[in-house]
Amino acid sequence: MRTTTFFTIVTAITLVACATTTGVVPIGDGMSMLSKHDPMAWSGGKLKAELYTEAGAHCKQQGKELSPVSDTAQDATMSRYASAEIKFRCK
């Protein structure tokens, strides 16, 4: 029983550690991007919504509004994690 519990905990920690978000990255011309991939998510659309929420909060901190430029999202498959990327400006 102890071995099973140990491997369950290690697996959970490993999967959580694999989820990555870039944070807001300036990419020039007043534009920024955010991206995320997550082994625990199936929906790229859900990740994209999370990124827009983060981008909106980022713009609000600057006293500006979010202005989307482009976005992409991919749902998870057996060979890839769900992922999303957004590009935006704060105006």
C-alpha cells in the first residue's frame, strides 16, 4: 500500500509541475502574448479562456482595457497536451 501511495503522489506532483504558463511576454509594437500547456486539461478552449482572464487582469492593473489581436488553441490528444496562446494589446 505504501508503494502505491508513493507513486500516486509522485505522479501527481510531476503532472502539476508540467503545466506551464509563460506569463505576460512583451513581443513588440505594444503587443504581448501569453501561452499555456497543461497535461491535466483536455480543452484548449478552456486554457484560452484562462489566458484571456489573466491578460484582462494584466491590462486592468495598468488602467487599460484588453484588446485581443489573435489566439490559437489545441485540444489534447493521445500524443499532445492541450495548449493555447493569445496575443493582445492593452489600450
